[in-house]
Amino acid sequence: HERTFSMLKPGVLQRRISGEIISRIEKKGFHVTAMKIMRISEELCRRHYSEHEGKPFFPGLIAYMTSGPVIAMVLEGENAIAHLRLLCGATNVDEAAPGTIRGDYASVTRMNIIHASDSVESAEREIKLFFKPEEILEYVDDSAHWLG
Ligand code: GTP
Ligand code: MG
């Protein structure tokens, strides 16, 4: 199993669609092994998106991402990094296909609803930025026990 980092961006809680989006992630088969609601500081945001420093959209990205609460998550699953990126859809809302989370819920690229790590290195770096090791749950998939 692979781990990835995801964040529901500002606006999702306010629009009251966080449950719906988490539900889509769960139904795909991901395990949520850590989750917290938080406001991110400008410093954390700059570190998280450091690869984009200097790009024209960077100031707008930081302003938006620090403008409201987010839900940070660690997700685990088979090929989790690539699968979550597929589920999210394209970065640019004009290219995000219907059926993807961005395609279904976002109408402005800057406010594209959800973040997903783009590589193993990013996932491990981002998980460390947002969570202490003891905040990440380890559990065996015993769903048969609960579902019968
Ligand atoms: P994240 O999962 O948030 O990292 O998105 P991504 O990996 O699909 O895209 P990328 O890392 O390249 O860009 C990070 C974020 O910056 C995007 O999600 C957008 O919100 C924003 N962004 C990227 N490119 C543009 C752009 O050309 N214009 C604007 N306005 N925003 C952009
Ligand atoms: Mg990215």
C-alpha cells in the first residue's frame, strides 16, 4: 500500500460538501489514516507549495489557501498517489473532466477544491509537514468484521 497527502481547500467546508468529497474518496477504496481541520499559516503554505515560488499565480494561491479552514488528510491505498490524482482531475478547471472531483465541483482554477500529492517524494514531504507520526493511524483492513 502507498500513502498520499490530500487537502480539501478553503471553501469546501463553507459550501458544506466536505462529506460528499470524502465519501467519494472512501468509495474509491482509500483508507483515511489521518485527518484534521485546520487553518494553515502563510509559512506552512509557502513551504507546502515551495515548488511554485516565483510563478505568477503564487501570491494568489497563498492568499486563497490561507483564507479559510482546510481538511488535511493522509490516504492509503493501492497506487494511492496516481489514483487520487485521477480522482481529482486536471488542475485547470477548463480541462477537468466531469466525473472527477474538480470537474464536478470547481469552476475557478485557483479554487480547485482539492490538493493531491504528485509523487512519492512530495507525498512523504507533505505528510511530514502536516502530521506528526503519532497522528497517523495504522490499522488492518478488517471491514468484513464490521460489515459481515
Ligand atoms: P495541487 O494538488 O493543489 O498541488 O494542484 P496540482 O498539482 O493539480 O497543480 P500545481 O501543483 O501545478 O498547482 C498548484 C495550484 O496552484 C493549483 O491547484 C491551482 O490552484 C494553482 N494553479 C496552478 N496553475 C495555475 C494557473 O495557471 N493559474 C492559476 N490561477 N492557478 C494555478
Ligand atoms: Mg501540485
